[in-house]
Amino acid sequence: MNPFSLAFAQLWRNRLSVGALIVLLATAMALGVTIGCLERGLRQSSARAADRFPILVGARGSTTQLVLTGVYLQPAALDLMPADTLLKIQSAPGVAMAAPLAFGDYAGSHPIIGTSAQFVVGFGPLASGRPFVRIDEAVIGSAVPIAMGGRIRPLHGTPEENLLEAHEHTELSYRVVGRLAPTGTPWDNAVTVPVEAVWAVHHLGHEHESGTGSRDDKDVSPATPDTAMRIGPPWTRGTAHPLPAIVVRPHSIGDAYRLRQALKSPTDTAVFPAEILTGLYGTLGDVRTLLTFAASGIEGMVLLAALLAIVASLASRRQALAVVRALGAPRAYVLGLIWTEVTAIVVSGAVLGLVLGLAGATALAAWLGKNTGLHLLIGLSWHEALNVALAALAGILAGLIPAYLAYRQPVDTNLDAS
């Protein structure tokens, strides 16, 4: 006799309760899959974003915040450095490129970053247009919904976060002359402009050449249209212009380590963003381990509850199983029948769990991408598949318990009970 046809007929007869068990198991297994996929995608995307920032220089303070703001464009009030710090770095041996990063303004919800054309070109070939060459030009990220040739008027702060203090700069507007190719990083949502433009709209472009004295002693009037068109000198004179961060690209790995040490001072710090990420990954890994243990515990409890439900159902099936035995089926047939039913439930739950886990990770990745600008690549790995397979194997082996209980039930007693 073939136990499979009878097993699946029994499952179909009780499809509502069986479906509930499958969904319960799938939900528990999906949690672990979602955690694994999301954590791996976050690691890969954040590391990809940091590739373009070998060394980040900033004023003394939180190095983690420096990386989060400089690389991932998370808003924060960083301490400022004088512009002569940039000049010193640019002239240092082993420096292939040193570019300023100035933050604070927005185009709608898109951050405007003051930097250099050389840094923009470092992102790779532009999808369209060209780098900026004038102070009133901008290159936008691939996700910024502004057409080529469109005008951008900078806004200090975002209306969503600061309704009272956000205000529009009227001194200067930018014309979009280029668009970056997609990078999968927060810079896809950014607007890059000449750093001189950021200084100009904040009235920092015409302070005294000596760079000494207080702000009250200096002319801080807006830039005139003629001087506002120039990029580069004369801003390099003096120390009037503040900078939140500087990104440095060395010629070699050896230069990178030497520069990181050389650029540290009592007032400034230099970090490898990759090293900061390593520390964050350690914390992220600890959280993942904790969540994975929690998910495993939930899987175990759900599996135990499912087995208890199957054992409890055996009481209502004693007569039917006794009839099968009376028709000539051996004990092993009954064992195989119950074990097949349990296996079908567990395997169905595992497969559905993989699907739900992947779907959940994809949905969360989309949400994170919208809020952080990181493009997370989500996919199953052998790690998630192995965890689900081990959980399913444990369930299949545990299914021998109710199967053995059915195997031991006597035929004559159960028939008399009817």
C-alpha cells in the first residue's frame, strides 16, 4: 500500500489547520532569512559607498559621525577646519587628490554638497552632460528628478526638519550641467556644486586676505556676479573659508597609511572610513547574532507547537488508523503515513519561509534605500539556505515522534473504542 496518497488526502481534508501550521512555520523561518539577507546587503552597499573615500579628514570629534556625514550624507553639525588645511593637504607628498566637502544646503530633500570638479569626475563617467566649470553650475546624482539645464535655488536646511529656520538663498542659483551615473550610494540623491558657491551663498567669499581677525572685522557681503563666476583662486588666500571635511586619495597604500598619520593633529583627525565601518560591522554582527538566536528560538517554539498539535490530532484519528491496520497495512505503513504528513508540512513551511524571508528583506531594503540612499543588493546565500535546511531537517526528524506514537497504537483497542 502507498502511504503518500492517503497522507496528502488527509492533509487536504484538514487544509485550513495544515495551512495555518505551514504559515506559522514559514513566518518563523522567514525571520532568520530576512536578517541574514539584509545584514549582508547592508555590509556590501556601505562598503561600496566608502570605496570612493580612502581617507577622510575633519576637525577633532566623532570619527564615526565624520564618516556618516562625509560618506553617507547623514545630516550633522561637524566642527569646521580652515581652508588652509586643504591647501596643505593638496601640497603634501603622496596625495593624488584632495577635495573639500561642504554641507548644509538642500534642493528640496536633496543635499547640496560643495566640492571640486575633480572629486565629481572621480565617481566615473557622467551619464550625461559635463562637470561644472562655473560657480553657478551643478552636477546632480542619478536619482535627482531635475532635468538637464534646469535651475536649482539652494535652501538652507530642509523644510521638513526645520520649518522655522529653513530659508532660501537668493544670491545664487545653479544650472544643471551634468548627471552622474548610478552609484548605488547616497550620492545618487545629492547635488554637487563648486565649494566656492557654498562659501559665496553663506557670505564667506570676500573676507580679508590676511585671514586674521574676527568675523566682525571683515567684509561678509555677498559675492558679486563677476567674482561669483570664478572657481579656485582667490579663495585659496587666507583661512577665511571653513570646511567640514576633506576627502583624500593617495597614490598608493603606503602613502595612505603615511598620510593618515601625518594629517592627524591636535585640531584635526584623519580616518580610513573602511576602518570605521569595520567597527560598525562588528556591532552589526553582534546584533545579527542576537537576532539570529532569537529567530532560532522562535523557530524551535513554533516547531514544538506544530508537533504538539499533530500529536493531539492523533487522538481523533485512532479509529481511522486502526481501520487501516485492520485492512492489512503493517505498523510501518502507519509510521510512514504520519511521518509523511509531518514532512510535507515542515518542507512546505521551509520553502515558503525562504520566499517570505527574501520578500521581507527586499521590502526592507527598498525602505532603507529610500531613507538612506544605499542601494542594497538582496539575494539568498548558502548561509540562509543552510539554516533553513537545518531547521527543516530538525522538524523532519522530530516528526518521527508522532509517527512512532501512531506506530505503537494497538488495533483492537482502537476498533473497540469506536
